[in-house]
Amino acid sequence: MRIVSLLPAATDIVAELGLSDQLVGRTHECDWPPREVAAVPVVTGADLDQDRLSSREISDAVGGSAHSGSSLYTLDTEALAALRPDVVLTQDLCDVCAVSYEKVSRTVRLLDADTRVLSLEPRTLADVLDCLVTVGDLLGVRERAEQHRAELAARMETVRASVADRARPRVVAIEWLDPLWPAGHWVPEQITAAGGTPLLAAAGEHTKPMTWESVRAARPDVLLVLPCGFPPERTLRESELLTGLPGWEELPAVRAGRVWVLDGPSYFNRPGPRVVRGAEVLAHVLHEVKVGEPVTPAEARPFPALRTPSR
């Protein structure tokens, strides 16, 4: 089967199912597993240079009239047609996260081929795991997908069991720095599973920008910084967007030295199987509990320039 993935999370799912060798096209943001996807042709691009622009500039561009109601991503329709895909995996959850479903559907209708389009729209952890079976069924490996889903669900139960008797710190997760934006959808469930109490966002919620005053009023014990699409190094370049806010040093999480920079794209922003690893990472961050492989600095690291924890 010839598969084109227009969503990084879908590429993760294809890899989880052991079908990376059937990928014939991908997005410019599909980066896992690195060795398997490196040689797969890229059929998308981005109108914005996220490495050059600040978070505020990116946000302004996303909200500006030029992109209102449309995707920020370009699709090479000629390259897509040349790949002759049997299946195109896409999404209809967020027009600023990947190529829009409308654009993909319009393009596929023009192809002289019998191509099936599957749109993934998970909002909760259960939805994310269910997507594995949905994709597996379409690709002819449903039994394998159900087995992988069961294994991932078992790992989540291991996380929950490992922190069941622990006190539950109050946690705010930040998905964008300027403006501040709380992480919704499945992230509150990841926090809950890892033994925390999520604040300012509910499970499955498509969130909106929040004020810094709301964060201060919430008085989180732990602050998680995991901007959408930003690896930790990119996040750290804009750390002053937080440290420069009024009352930053009085925040309980800051005073206790419990502010963490996480790898958002790998484990929290994308609705793929690696959200389970995200919960394992959070068990370490919130409770210093080891679940699965040891957590590396690339996955989670303390925020810089924090005050020495109060005693």
C-alpha cells in the first residue's frame, strides 16, 4: 500500500504499526522515527519561518487576515499526484497545525486515482489510542493495531499505578508563550495520569489564550512549558517571555524550582502514540518516579535561572 501522511502524528502511527516502508510521502515536520522517514519525499511546506520569527510574530501571522480560516501550510499537488497514493492521512482538528482537510480533499478529488482520505480528529487520550486502530483497520493490520493499543493502554495504567499514593501537585501546562496559552485536549489527562491536578484547561478542551494574572491566581506547584511545535532549545530562546512577567519569582512553582521545559512536539502536542511516553516523562517530573526508560534532558529539563527552592 502506498501511504502519504500529511500529519506528523499519523506518521508516528504508521511507524508504530511497522508500516514505515509503505510511506511514500510525508510533511516537512514528520521527523520520527528519524532513520525511517529521512528518505521519504516531502510534499508540504510552511509559509512561516518559525526559527526566524518570535512567538508573538507567529501568533500575529496565524491570527491575521492572511491566514484567517486557512492552513498555514502549502501542499505540492503535483508531487502528491506523482506519488499515486492509495491512502492519504490528514486531520481536521487545527488549520494551523497541519495542511487543512479541505485543501487535502480538494486536491485528492483532482487526482486520477482511487485514493482514500482518512481524517484524524482526536481530542482525548482515548481518542488518540483509538486512532491507532482506525488507521490500522484502513491499512489492513487491525489485529496488530489492537495489540499495540492494548500495550499502550497498559503502559498508561503502569504510570497511574506508580503515582497512585502520591500527593497531587497543582499543574499548569503552557502550550504557547506569547500570548500565553494553556495546553488542552489530551494534555490534562496526561497530567492526571502522572499524578498531578491540571489547572486552567480540561480534558478534551480546545483552549483559548489566558492572562498571566490567571496563572498567578492559580498558584501552580508545577509549571510545564511545552510550546506547540517548539523543541526545548527553541523554547529556551524565548525564556524571558516568562521570566520577565510581573510576579514571576513569587509563583510557587518558581520558588520551589519546579518549572520544566518539555519536548512538546514529541510527547505532548501531537496526538500520536508517543503521548504515552509523555505521561511517563511527567511521572518523573512530578514525582521523580521512573516509568519506562530513564528520562533524558532532551525530554525534560529544569527551566533556567530559577531561584533556589525554598526550604
